[in-house]
Amino acid sequence: MSKFTPFDYQMMSRAIGLAKRGIYTTSPNPNVGCVIAHEGKVVGEGFHAKAGEPHAEVHAMRMAGDKARGATAYVTLEPCSHYGRTPPCSLGLINAGVKRVVCAMTDPNPQVGGRGFNMLREAGIEVDVGLLEQEARALNPAFLKRMETRKPFVQLKMAASIDGQTALANGRSQWITSTQARRDVQHYRAQASAILSTSQTVLADDASLNVRWSELPQDVQRHYAETSLRQPVRVILDRAHQLHSELKLYQSNSSILTVAETDADICVELDSHHQLRLDQLFQTLAAEHNINHVWVEAGATLAKSLIEQQLVDEIILYMAPKIMGADGRGLFGALGLNDMAQAIDLDIKELRQVGPDIRVVMTPIWKEE
Amino acid sequence: MSKFTPFDYQMMSRAIGLAKRGIYTTSPNPNVGCVIAHEGKVVGEGFHAKAGEPHAEVHAMRMAGDKARGATAYVTLEPCSHYGRTPPCSLGLINAGVKRVVCAMTDPNPQVGGRGFNMLREAGIEVDVGLLEQEARALNPAFLKRMETRKPFVQLKMAASIDGQTALANGRSQWITSTQARRDVQHYRAQASAILSTSQTVLADDASLNVRWSELPQDVQRHYAETSLRQPVRVILDRAHQLHSELKLYQSNSSILTVAETDADICVELDSHHQLRLDQLFQTLAAEHNINHVWVEAGATLAKSLIEQQLVDEIILYMAPKIMGADGRGLFGALGLNDMAQAIDLDIKELRQVGPDIRVVMTPIWKEE
């Protein structure tokens, strides 16, 4: 028999729903929700909103006050056991007198995983783990990827006509997709830890590559005040040192990390094709900048490198119902394939219309090397 | 106040549903359904199944017998008034003694439109026209286009990878799309009056371009017996007279019309680009072969000509979730566009997955010449 009751499921679902309210702001921390229930009633609840601010459990305990004594706490992620910017939540739950802690999943960081549970159990608290684990994992694909692999989760955004062209032969591309599709991009940018692009793209479009609150979907704006807007860091491959302070990129106050072989914020080596080593860049972003989630907006050259090096976790492709002709610029550049078996297979996760355009979300299925 | 009652709507909906059962077999005739109701009860119903066989009204009258006297007949299209392979249905309804005839729409053929109604009215029958007209028109887009413009309705089928490639640089393309998508094509072919292709495509794939009953979707097979399978005529552009009797094309017993400048079943002139005049071909198909509906399966060259000459009514594009690289063969060939405003705009009518692939149905929005 399951150790979880229908009431347990209901409370954990509620905690997962709360956790989602942090998706635009928690980076580099995970999204976590917590509900405290006593005798079949919710007495406290909360979610983690922002690094440096209280964890979900703290909000829920503050709300519950004395009613936490003898209660059950439902948390989407193992409560922390270490002193960071806040004292450990496991200690907080012990002091608050909760009787039982139900968790969706263990902390994925192998150095801390399980310690929170041990601390609680040593204090005599009943701990049950694994309720709605899959749903809880889906709250934090990027945080989990960094914790489990030391690499960020990489989403590649592309836009093309229905015949796969990203620009005309003369380079013109404004605009292929609709206003609605371009605004849709904003809510993806807003969830990322970093936006990766190239100086070519920045110079061609004089792109800001920031999140514009006024362009976020209305349902996002309702829960996300303009004053708490978090800007992803902009990571720009600038090998020829072309970026300069006149660009719009430098007009907005979110931070910029330049990438080159030398004289840049992040210096990476060249690979055997004399290109900047993207795998090294991603490792540095994860290890030194706590970047969970990279959103890539660039041209065919970078897209091709990422695809060929199997560094993409998800492709978000916007396709406009337009025919541009095969003499334009194709999505991924030339790949030199000789056999259909060499084509890169994708799995469609989601297909929908955004305004007049199509949005398709796909996961590459990498072949064995 | 509307002259139509809720019961009238119900009966006409039923007639429209019946008409749809003929969509694979009626060509070149229209799909028509008929319901005869007396004192709130259906006493007869039928649909037109095949040219040369009884019209929908005849089936319904046979079923109703004496109960047609004093009844109301609901027909999706104006009953005919001329002696063809069957006697005029208007006369049949008069002789059967119906009191009222409700029709969705007038016969679109300007030479006969309204004569059926006049015949009925002169016999003292109440005639009401226009109930669910839009739905009734949607039963016969191709028949209506031929009647109204003397040109066939042209559907262009294409298949590509998600990056718009129809083949690798070396010409390999088997298979880009899935078995499910290729079977899905069968139910489109089965609805067409003619399948248009080129000798290049026929030779490259040794294509049969026929309908294979065993590959039709199961829900189609249930209502469409293998023994009543109708094969569209295969129209092949064969300017260099490359077709020969060893080809699979000649193994199946459906008919073939070759097209060339001379020495072909249909001879057409060359246009200013020294290409076969497709507009002339379509006019000939409509006028001399009663072709309502052309389903095009060919390569980028023919697709490009059709698009540039604004001869396409609908594009059915299958896209496989695969990346093939921009060095393959693009969907429509080079169009030489210099400005984004020259791109050909499409309107998405339908978007869905077919097996692992995407099917998108689009209507071109032609710019003024």
C-alpha cells in the first residue's frame, strides 16, 4: 500500500502549483513550493521567489506560526541542511515542531542529497519521499541538469519561413515572424539564466537581448510585477572584439559577459575547427556563473555548431506561413550529409500556433557517436 | 423571422452528413445528400455515390415510397432539371408529391442555376433556399471551383524536413516522412479527380501514383469498399517523352494522360519561359476531362512554377522532425526575392501531427499582380 494518502497528493499538487510562481525569478536557485497542513487544513504555504530571499519552507512556517506544531509539511524538494544566505530549513522545520515531512524529491546535488532528510529523521520527524516526483522534476529541468551533469540546459530558439529560410539571400529578415511570435520569445527569455548570442547577431539587428516587461504575455504580467523583473545575463561570443558601447546592448542595465579566446570576460580555447569551444563555455557558465539555463538566439553558424556538437537540449522553432525560396539562408547551414540515416532526428514535444505562426518545441535524439 | 425551423436545420445537417459519404467516388459529380421527412420523421434518405448512378433524391424517394406524398425534401444542392444519365430530380420530386423542398444552395453552373427551383415552384411546391449554405459549399470546393471559374481546384502536396529540405544534395530522400504520413497521402489522392506529376518524379521513384485501398485509413475503409475503389486519372508532364511501358505507372489499370508540346494525350503551348503552359493544361483538364480537383505530387521545379503562376489553391505540407542541412534541395527552389514584402504569404487552415510528423494545410494569399 502506498504511504501517501489522497490528501497528501492534493497538498503536494498545491505545493507544485506554488513553486511555479517563481519560474521567472529564482535563477540560479530551484523553484520550490511548500504547504503546511494540520488536521486536514492548510495552515501555511509559500514558494521560493528569488535567490537571497527566504526559502519556500520559511514563508510557509511564518504563515503557519504555532499551527505548525504537530503539522505535516509538503515540500517539492528536500529541505536544505546547510547554512547559506538563510539558516537550514530542516532545522527550521524541527524547531517549528512539525511531525511529518513529505517531499517530492531528494536534493539532486550529490554533495548534499539526503542530509536534510537525515537531519529531520534524527530529530524524530517522519519523512516520506517520492510523492509526485516526476512533476516536481519538471519544475526545474535546468537546475537539475546543472546539478546532475555540471552543464546548463540549452534551448535553441530559431525563426524561419515555412520553407526553412531565416533570411533572404541579401540578408534581409525583418520580419519573418509575427509580433505575437516575437512577444512569445519574451517569456522564454524571462525564464533563462543567460541569453547566448554572437556579436554578428547583435550588430546585425542592434539587438538588446533583454526582457521587456511590457511585451510579456498578460497572464505572466499579472503574477510578475515589473519592479521585480530579473534580467538574464547576456553572453556574447565576440571573438573579433566587435562589440562597442554605442550598441543598444549596452543601453540596458543587465549584465554582459563577452566570450573570446583572449581579452574577454570568459576566455575559452579554440577547437580543432578553430572555433571557440562551446562545451568549455557551457562548463564555465555552469561552474563559475551558476548558469542553469541558456537561451540561444543567434544565426545558422552558431546553431550548426551547437547541433553538430550535440549541445542542444531543446529547439524552439517559430515558423511563419511564408514562402521565401531556397536561395535564402537556411536554418542550420550546410551539414554535408550523404545518407538519410545521418539526418538529425528530433522528437516533437509541443506543436501550436502563436498568432499566425507555428511554434514547435523539439528535443534532439542524438545518435551514438 | 427565419423561414427555417430547428427541425429544418437538423434535417439539412443530416443531409450534409450523408453527402460526405460520397467524397471518394462522386468525381466529376458533386457530393449531394437528401433527406425526406414527413410529420417530424425521416421517411427516406440517400446520397449520390457515383456518376451514372442515381442522384441523392432518387435514393431518398425510393426509400420513402408513398410516404413522400405531402413530405418535405431536404437537399444539399438544387435538384437537377435536365435529362442526363438519369431523369431530372425536380420532376421526380413533383411526381412523388412532396409539398416543400428545402435546399442549401443553388446549382453553381450558371447555365442551369435556378431552373430546378422554377420547375418545382411551377408545380406548386414551396421552395426555400439557403439553409446551411456555407456547410454545403464546403462539401464541394473543387466542383464549385470548376463550375464557377472553369478551372480545377489545385492542391499541392509537399514533404520536407523541418528545415525545408526535400532531398539531400545527392538527391536521396527515402524516406523523409513517416509511414503514417505516406499513408495519409492516400486519402487525399483518393478524393482527387486527377493526380498531376512529372516524368522526372515518376522515373526517380518508379512511382505508381495510384490509390492503394489497403493503405487508406481504417475509418475510410469501413465506408468505402475495395470493390468500389475509384482511381484518379494520372496526368504526367512528359515533355521529353521519357515515360515507357516498363514503369510501375503502367502496371496499374487506372488511366494516364501524358502532357507535352506535341505527341501527347494533352498538347499545350510553351510559355515565355519555354515551359509547358500550366494554365492551359488546367483549363483543358476542366473543360475536356471534367476534372474538378487536381492533386499535385512532384518536385521543387513544378511546385515553383505553380506558385509563381498563382495556380495553387491549397498546399498540404508534411514536415518530418529531422534536420537535413541547408545544402539539400529546398521546397520551392530559388525565387530570387530581394525584399521581405515579396515573400508569398500563406494562411494556415489546419495544423496537426500525423504520426511523428507535422501536417500543415495552407492557402496562398496572392498579392495583386
